[in-house]
Amino acid sequence: MTATSGISVAQIETTTEGKVPEITLPFWITKIAATTLGEVGGDAVTMSMNLGYFVGSAIFGTVFLVAAIAQIAVKRFHPFLFWFVIAATTTFGTTLADFFDRSLGIGYLGGSTCLFLLLMTSLGLWYWSVGSVSVRKITSRKAELFYWITIMFSQTLGTALGDWVADPQTGLGLGYEGGAVLFAACLAVIAALYFWTNVSHTLLFWAAFILTRPLGATVGDFLDKPIASGGLALSRYSAAAAIAVFMVGCILLFPKRAEKTVTD
């Protein structure tokens, strides 16, 4: 039987369990811990071990690639695997951003600009290819691939942006504490927009995801940088170990529910 004119057929959506965690407060707490771990862990390899930014990026880039392939290959949400990939993107993002900013000599602002353009390109291609950049629409391996590429660029951008805000010579000069306060304030504004406005939740998610990275980066720098540079001069190894233990505790104690995905 054919539909008569003036009658529209409603599109039926089905909801299934996805492969990313539910976006709640515990998600953001764990994510900030992961970004702080990435900053301290990345610096431990490139600076404390004196391997340099190129070698560090090659090491963590390989770890990220292997972990991401494993994450994409599995059929359901595995909390430890997911957060391991996130931690891999933060360490890779730390060393890659430092390679852009320092080894290539383009500075924090130049590195942030290049990485912002790469991030926007990734989001644009994802939207053009799939039709949505929402985490609730990750229903194919193609979408998941774009998700992890975008995550990687956002983590790298966050590192460069955090360094630019804190640096007193070529950046805004707010220092590590000032940078942390600035990014925390920006996240508070995003939270207010989420709860009290009709601004797209997808847009707010990616804005928050990007800004939690420099927040974690500035906190990590505050922990391990010299006192003369405004840090606490803690051992990078002990700080990384303590943050890793905290992150594992978050994964174990917080609810491990997957975000629901919507299929048209």
C-alpha cells in the first residue's frame, strides 16, 4: 500500500550499546587524569630519558596505532582498553606537539594553529563521510576510525595550546597555575551552556574534550617542571605512577556503562 499525500513516514531509530563510555562526570574526571598522565609520561620519555621528541613520538605513535587497531577490532566496550587508547593519545599528543613546537621551530602559536587546522579537517572529513560527528552516531568502523583520529589531533592541539597559554616568552604568560584556572573557567562556561541553553551537545562535547587536554597538560607541567619555572619539581616517574594508579582507580570504581549509539 502506498502512502497518501500529506502523510510523512517517521524515521525509526534503534538504540544499541556503543564502544565508548557514557559521557558523565566520571568520564571527564578520568579523561583529565589521562591527559595529566600523558603530559607527565611523555615528558618522562623525551626529557628524563633524554630520547628526544622525534623518538618519543615514534614510540608513543606506535603504541597508539596498535592500541587503536585493537579497540576498533573488538565488538563491545572494554573500559581498560578504551582508556588505554586515550592514555596513548595523550602521551603521543604530548611528544608530537613538542616536536611541532620545538623541534620544527614553529613555536607554540604556530604549532597550535597547524594542529587546529588538522583537527578541523578531521572533523570536516568525518562529517562529510558519515553525516555526524556525534559519539552517539559511532556505528561503523569508518566512524570509529575518524573518532580516534580526531581524538589524537585534539589531544595534540591541547598540549600545544596549554604550553602557549603558560609560556611567558612566546605565549600569554599565565603560567601553569594561571593556565589551569583559565581552562577550568572555560570548561565551567561549557557546562553552563550544556545545562541551561540549547547549544548543540555535540559541539559542546568536542569543545570540552579539547579544553580538558590543556587543563591536564598545565596540571602535569605544574607537577614536574622546576620550581624556578613555576612547577613543583616532582619526579616525572613518581608523578606518572601516582596518576596512573588514580586513573585505574577511577576505571574500577566508577560505573562502566557504555554510551548508547543511535542507528537510523
